[in-house]
Amino acid sequence: MHFQYQNPTRIIFGTRTIERLGEVVRELGPKALLVTGGGSVKRSGAYDRAVESLRAAGIAIAECDGVEPNPRISSVRRGAETARREGCRVVVALGGGSVMDAAKVMAAAACYEGDPWNMLGHGQEGRHIPTEALPIVTVPTLAATGSEMNAGAVISDQESTLKAVVSAPCLYPKTALVDPELTMSVPPDQTAYGVCDLITHVTESYFNGVDGTPVQDRFAEGVILTAMEWGPRAVADGRDIEAREQVQWASIAALNGWVQAGTLSPFPVHMIEHSISAHHDIAHGAGLSAINPSWMRFAARTRPERFALFASRIFGVPEGGRGEMAAALEGIDRFEAFLGSIGCPTSLTAAGVGGELIERYAEDTLLISANAQGLLAGRPAMTKKDIVEVLRSAR
Amino acid sequence: MHFQYQNPTRIIFGTRTIERLGEVVRELGPKALLVTGGGSVKRSGAYDRAVESLRAAGIAIAECDGVEPNPRISSVRRGAETARREGCRVVVALGGGSVMDAAKVMAAAACYEGDPWNMLGHGQEGRHIPTEALPIVTVPTLAATGSEMNAGAVISDQESTLKAVVSAPCLYPKTALVDPELTMSVPPDQTAYGVCDLITHVTESYFNGVDGTPVQDRFAEGVILTAMEWGPRAVADGRDIEAREQVQWASIAALNGWVQAGTLSPFPVHMIEHSISAHHDIAHGAGLSAINPSWMRFAARTRPERFALFASRIFGVPEGGRGEMAAALEGIDRFEAFLGSIGCPTSLTAAGVGGELIERYAEDTLLISANAQGLLAGRPAMTKKDIVEVLRSAR
């Protein structure tokens, strides 16, 4: 193993910690840009509680609401402009992954003269990795992306229908204020997509990381087993606060780097999914659910032993003399059945995505993510033909 | 779960990363206090490589060598005095847990007018939790304590034969420069003690933490399983770099907070062991090995289900209709046998400690660590009589 890791984000976890928002923000500055989504935080009461805490601490507030489920660069531009115009010194993200991702890039864009789409690598002026951002506080209302405690963000461009990733140390939130009660109003389908999203974060590094990372393997398995134990409870009863807590903590541990440190893993399934949800406004977790099992069957061909390990450690599937591939495939079938059991789509059709644009998704994926060899990094690296094959078998 | 967590340390992990020491220190200041132990780093060549890298980067060096295996407050005073006198701006710890712990407290003591023993809670002037320290860079030469990436330190006082703990955010190293090659010269016995130490870090939180932490449970099990898989290989062949890597990464993940976050766990076995190694210069890991199985048998009486889970998940021991306690005890027996198999002492006698001072160890433990109720915190909390009983059965 050769790697470097640092995650400076402070996490404050627990029910009713939202009441500490004002105190947390006051350490950072007197005026906040409050970033929210489509209105669910207003219906749930989270917005009122956040504003009350900020006001009680004497924090002035400017707002950027209406961030889309797949957040658009146009919203980032709007939020950054508001932050600059209003003289905000802090950015507070109150919402799901899309709100947190957009808020992070707004915070960097507020400190950058150029077009923020440059930060995603597809602007007119070449790639600009941000080095400076307003301090960020995340208050997640959905357990899924882990964005509250990492340095990444995914943003879409409506015009080019491209969806791209930015990651930079300045995007680590100063504080993640994680109150699992805020997720109790999330409906069952979105809860399930979040469970799939968090599991996929660790399957990516489990199956695509370097060899020789046994601690990270065990950590990944721990996240998956916990999500499979508690996820169905959160889906079945959204008021089950213990289930909400465990799923949320699993979602954070899944992508704050603790599982991935040292694995140097690309995220091919995510890259393919981004190209789909750039065209269709489907939940990212639903898109992942539709394609991950198909990708697994594809990847198992070149590395059946890894998928047999997954089958054994996650589902207790024995190899039993029938060969690694048979055990591998049984593990993937069981994983797919689990996704279906909590209401996740396990095909593109079930996710509401037709097959007409499959070639285009593959092209977009490579346009955004191709490595120096023109391939999508992963184990194995994928050609356009490979991506098309995986998507066809996911129909 | 209710908790707060932040670990800002950057880790740079990999063989030959020691060559980056100068570059890393240069970011922090022009003159370093280089803290070392009894000479093994000079014999192994690590010292020469560190000095070469520092000199090549133009870093001036002042030295504090001779830090004891159970580091003494007198050494901390000496190092802090050198740092102040020489105008050091950075503290570099090159050694095992004792060197790193001493260096951390030196870094804080260099910024503090009072006696550093106050920071350990037992000075004349009442407890002083440090709030400021020179920046610290750790370069571990032993895989054991995890001190390279956490904010804790354990220091002994020869006069009072007390050993105490300090933990404060300012003690987080800026960078942990972890080069597993540096551990290849560690002899088999010390390697085994390190394996026991790292495993005990996670058994403490596994058995003494709050209920309802399934992710943390799985992470703890992952560290134990990895240490049990790779530890014996590192003991058997010190030149096995892969084994050295895996054991070292496990030792860091065992105590950088990733396993413990949210468990709010006291460390009773550590507190008892500290009282023993304050009187006898035995390796901390050896002391832990001598008493942990006895403590487990004691604690299993009040919580057999937890120890049965350990037996099942670590050793695949089925409950099999004979009751939780039988399975629990089989798991503990197997754990004890594992420790013995790698050459760790599983009794005080084997660790070279007689039974004469057992009452005193128990008294010292409570003197240092008693909670408001006069008990040693843990599950269950322990009276002096309980501690004596555990130590008697560990003879």
C-alpha cells in the first residue's frame, strides 16, 4: 500500500444536534448562505429549526433554495453569485447529497473569478481544481451520499447533459452536523435508494481497489452488512430512529475515506450511472441499483475469486466444490435480490430508463472519465463496447 | 449514538516514505526537535535516513534521545527544555509508541510555563489540559500503539510510580509518516506485543462501549481478524513486508478513532495495565496480553451475549445449544491461545511480574482512573476488589 489520507471534517452526530447549528456556524462567520433543495426541508420542519438556531446565534442569512435533485451548474452559479453579493462568510447546506454537493462548489465558486464549470473539468477555460472555498457546514437530511464528510461533489450541466465530479481538500466541510431525526421524513423509496447508494460506495472500492487491503475489505463488508441489517428496517418504518441512525452512520463511514484509504479505487459504476442520470432525472441510488448487479456479473468473469469472497463474507455462500464462479454468481444474485426486496429497481426499465440512449451513455461516460488509454478505469478497465454490454444486460 | 469526532492528522503511508521527512517538516518550520529512544533507530539505519532527509531539506536539528520504553515525565521535561532553548518550531518523533507519546507531550510542554506533569493530571498545580503545542510529525518504527495518528499519550512518573494519560486536540500530529519498512528490524517478541496491543485497543471499545454501534463492531472485528491473519506472519518472518504493512495499517486503524467513534468507550484493561508497567519495565503489549483474557472472563459473567458474539464472529464458534456463556468462554480460550501462539505472555508470571503488588496495582488504577463513583469505568465498572480478582486470576 502507498497512499496519503487526511479528512479534517469534524462530525457532530446525534438526534437534535441540529439545535447546535447556530453555535457551529458562529465559529466561522457572521453571515451564512443557506442552501436548500425543493422544499422537503420546509415541509419537514428542518428548515424552521435550522433558521431558528442560526437566528438565535445572531447569524445573518442569505438563501439559495431550489437546488435540483441532480444539482445543476446553473444553480451553483446562482448560489455563488448570491454568496458574493451578500457577503456571506459561511455556506450551510441543509438537504441531501445534491444540496451538499452544490453548496460545496458554491463555496469554492464564491472564491473564484472564472466559471465554476471549469472546476468540473468541462468549462471553456480548462480544468481548475479549487484551492480555496468559504467554510462549509453540512446538515444532511438524507442518508446516502456521504457528502457531509468528504471533499467530493457531483454536478450536472443541462446544456451538455454531462455530469462530472470535483474533489479537492478545500471542499471538506468544517463541520458535519448529523441529526438522524432529520431523515425520518424521507419516504421509503428514497430511503432504499440511499441504502443502495451507500452500499455501492463500498462495493466500488471492494471490487476495483488494489490488491492487499484486508483491513479495508473488512471495513467495506462491515458497512454492507450493517446497511443490509438496518436498511430494511428504515425502509419499513421511517420512524425507527435506531434504524435511521445506523443507516446514516453507515452512509458516512462508507465514503469519508475510512473504507477507501489505500485502495486507490476508481468508481466505474458511478461514472456510468452519472451519464444516465445526467439525461434522466432519476435518483442516483436508483440508477446504481439498476446497473451494479450487471456490472458485477461482467467484472466477475475476470476476477471470480473476488466475487466469491463477497458471496462468502456477505451472504455466507460456500464455494462448496462447484467453483468460484458459481459461488460468485450466487452472491451477485443474492445481492440483486436484496436490492429488489427493499424496493430498488434492478433494471434500467424498472428505473424508468429506456434502452434508446445506451450508446450515448457509454460515450458520455468515456468523454467524462476515460483514462490515458481511452478506457473507463476499473477492474477490468472498460471499453465503450464493455459499457454498452453491461447496460444492455441491465435493461 | 451521540458523539463528536475529528482527526485532522494527515497520513502518508508506504515503504520508503521516510525519504519524504524533510519535505514534510519543511512545511512546518526550519528547526526540529528530533526525539528518539534507546538506540534501535541508530542500529537499524532509520536514524541516519531521517537525518539525511531533514538535512537535505535544510532543517536544523536539536536532539532528545534516550526516551525510555515506558516514557518518563523527566524525559518530557528534558525534551521540552531543549526545544525551548534551541528554538525548535517542530517536533519529530522517530520511534515506537513511547517516543511518539513523549514527543507529543514535549511539543505541548514547550508552549506551557508550568510543569508538564500537570498535563497528566497529577502535578502540584491541578490538571492542565494542553491547548497549544508545537506541530508534531510522527515516524513510527513499531506497529502497536497507533499513537502516530491520534491525540493521546501515556507518561510515567518514576517518583510516584504512576502512569497517566493525556489526550487533547492539539496533540494530533500534523503528519504521520508511516514507512512499514522501518518495522522490519523489530524482533519477534516486540512484534507480537504490538499485535496484542493493537487488538486490545479494539477489544476495549468492543466490550466496554455503548450498545447499538454495529458499524463500529464490524470495524473492530475487521481489525482483529486482520491482525490475527497477518500478525503471526510478521512474527514468523520480520522481513515479510506485506505482513509488516498489514499489521501496521491495522495498528493505526485500531486507535485513530475510526473504530471507537461513537462508542464512548473507557479502556479499563489499559488502565489496569498502566499501573503494572509503571512499576515494572515490561512492554505495554505484554502486560495487556497477561491480563486481557482474565478481564474478559470476569466481564463475560455480566454480559455473556457480547462475548458469545465475539466468539462467533472472530472464531466462528457456534453457540450450539449449550448457552451463551459456554460459547463466550470458548471464544476467550481461543483468543488466549492465539496470544500464546505468537509468543505473548498470558499470565503475569509469564510476563515476569510477581503477585506481591496486586493490591497496589488496583489502588494505583483507581487513584489514576476512578470515576465519580470511585470505580474504574467499564462494563461492568470495577471496584478495587474486582481489579484484584482479575489480577489474581491472571497470575
